[in-house]
Amino acid sequence: MGLREMKKRQTRQNISDQATRLFLRHGFDRVTIADVAAAAQVAKMTVTNYFPRKEDLALDLHEEFTGLLADTVARRAPGESALDALRRAFLDAAGRHDPVIGFSGPEFARMLTESPALVARLREFHEEREDALAAVLAEETAAAPDDPLPRLAAAQLGAVHRVLFRETLRRTLDGESHEEIAAALSRSARTAFDLLAPSLGSYP
């Protein structure tokens, strides 16, 4: 990584860190872009160059989140179904307490759930993630443009992750530890993927 790229990443991370600190202290809806710029000691335009939407300052894992399912399926082992790959990846992420699947502190979880703007943006993230997964499934199966199967499969697999993400937030707000949440999520994930196995177990 060149020096220029390193400085850009440091600036982006600093803006994200300062924004998160302000959001947790004052609430997402009460903090402005100008507040974030002042805390990060950069121009307001610099903030919007890195984060065009205020919601993305709080949800800084956009690319990791929306690309997670598609990347997991695209990189799976030969002969492994999409469902098995996603099951394996989710259980591994739960064991690592990965923030991309919802692990966070109660303050952050409360901020997400109490802001209508963030709830709406998370919904968009889930939809983008399903779209990306559907595109991979369609490509791998050489599906015709009017074939609904890749989209239907992506919707079902995405729904499992959407429900489990909400469950992670709920348990976090209930005061459960990461270890307790991971154990509960692992049980729920196995149940959910087993329910889909009869129809999607060998797809694609």
C-alpha cells in the first residue's frame, strides 16, 4: 500500500471512529455531518466524500455486509452447495463474534434499533446482499434472465441471515454475553439451514 492510500484509509477510519463516538454519546439523529467533521478535524466535504450518506458513518461495514453471502458462495470449495457454504461461514462467524453478523456492544445495538433512519438503511443492506447473492447463483447456474430460481433461493438464504442478525441485536440488548449469543445463534442457524436443506441442499 502506497503512502497516499494509507493516508486515505487513516482519514476514513478517523472519520468513522469520531462519528461512532458522537453517535453513541448523543444519539444518531442528534449528530450532524458538521459535528463529525469538527470532531475529526476535517472539512465537511471530506466527510461526505468518504461517506455520501450519514447512515453509512454508523454502518461502516457496508461492503463487507452486502458482499458477504455472495463472496462466501463464490469462494466455496468444489462440490459444496451454497447452503452448506453459508452454514459453515455463519457458524464460523458466530464463533468469532463477527460484527458483520451483528455482534456489538449494547450501546451500538441500541443506537441501531432506535433510529428509524438506520433501521431503514439496514433494510437496504439486506436487500443489496440478497441481490448480490442472486447474481452469483444466476451466473453459476447459467440461469435465463426470466428464471426466478436464483432470486428465490437468495431470498430464502438471505432471510435466514436477516432473522439471525435481528436475533443477535435483540440478545445483545437483553444483556447476554457474546458467548451466550454465539451459542444461541449456532443452534438457531443449524435449525434454519436444516429447514432449507430439503429444497436447497444441493443447489447449485
